[in-house]
Amino acid sequence: MKPNWQYLFLAFAMAVFCWYLTAGREKVDTWMPMRVEMTGAPEGLYIKNGLVGTVDVLVRGPKGVGRKIEERQLVYTLDLGKIVPGENRIQFDPKNIPLPKVYEVVEIRPSRLDLDVVERAVKTVPVKVVTRAATKEGFSISGVRAVPETVRVSGPAAKLAKLAEIRTQPVNVPSPPPAHLDEQVSLDLPEEVDASPATVRVSMILAAKESEVTLRAPLTLKTPKNRSVEVSPDVVTLRIKGPAAILSDKDFPGLVEAALELKPDIEPGKYVASYRVKMPQGCELIEAKPDKVGLTVK
């Protein structure tokens, strides 16, 4: 007896339909990330705290097709058009999640955002150049200039109201410093404040600071052969001008020498002689007391 193919087809169709009723309609829950995009924020307002980039969504849907939704990138468009200065509580609405109707949004974590909104202002302030170490190295600074001399800053209105100037990051002056310094420097911006531009070009002229020092130096003498020499006085007082960095060095007195040179064939007797002062380059002898000394050659 031959099987009736119509009955076989009907049995297969009923089996598929029963599988769909049992397995196809079975639903599962899946957690997945959802990106949050902010739109429509009013001009002049600044969100200080509360922003998030993603939230987690619990989605319920038919078993076996949950993977398809995982392959999709969920995006929630958050309209900020109604925010005002102060605390703003914004609830996530499952209806705004772009999902096919066969899926159900069970839960969103967090379910809302608490945004701290402040007024944002814009103003123009001067730039103040901050330097480091130059004066300690005995050099003076002049012709300090920032280009541009003013910058446009933006940030919370309450903070900008107290802002009278923007300082640069400290400009480190090398040692020894060049005669002219010119470099690009970042601005030292307070938290939540932006500037345009964010860097300025700083230029300045550096010159050695001068000072004076008075010291007593022993008179050195090279005595000719077969002669003895007495010097009066044997210590002289010198007033010297020069770079402050050199004169303030603790080793500077040892670099100054008052020397008297005699002819090898000098005859015995009494003399009045001038002496020579040696000192570091860049220094100048302002006064010597006495300028001459007495000699007794025997």
C-alpha cells in the first residue's frame, strides 16, 4: 500500500507549527549596552555633572533571535532642550528606544539622569606671563610680552565673574639665559574653563643684573733674588662692580688678586708703586684704597 503524500506533508506542516508554538514563542531576557546621545542643549548652559555615555538595557524577546539585537548598536537620543540652570532630573523613556515591536524593554540602568546645569559665559581677559628662576640667577627681565595679549575664555558664569586674568604656565629660563627668549607657552586654565587660543607666544629680554661689592685683598709680591721687600700696607680695599651672579658667588673673593711686580734688578731703597688687580671677566674695578703702596727694598 503506497503512502499518501498529502498526509505526509500535512503531518510535517503540523510538526513545524507545533515547534513554533513551543520554541519560537519562548522569550529570553538579555542585558546590553545602549549609547546615549545628547541633543538640543540650549546655548549659554553648561552641564557640570551627571552626563553619561552609555546605560544598560534589559531587553526581552523571542528565543533564538536575541543575537540579532546584540548585533545592532542601540542609541538613545536624549533631548536636552528643556534643561534649566540648577538640578535637572531626566527620565529614560523605553518608548524612545529604537527596537522592533517583538522586543520589550524591561529595565534601564540607571533609569534617569540627574544633571547639574550652570550658566555658561564668555569674556576676554588679559594674559599674565609667569616666569621661573630668572631673578634667582642674577638676571633681570624686561620687555615681557604675550602674543596675543588677551584670550577669549568660556566657562561657568559664576567662575568667569571672578576671573580677571589668565596666567601662563611658568616659563623656565635656562641657565645661563639667552639675551632673548621666545617660545610657545600653554595657559594655566582653571577647572571647567576653556580658552581660545589655548597657548600664547611669550617673548622677553634678559640681561645680567649688576651690583657692587667691597672686599679686602692681600697684596701678593714676587720678591727679586737676593732682595727682601717690605710693603705698606700689605692689604688693600677694592670696590668692584659686575654681574650680580658672579659677585654673589661665595668663591668670588678668591678670584680677585692684587699683585705687585718688581723689576729683577731693582736697587735697595724706598719706593711708591702701583699694583695690578686681576678679577673675573665682566667685572670692573671702581675704586682701590690705597691706589699705591710703599716699598722698602733691602
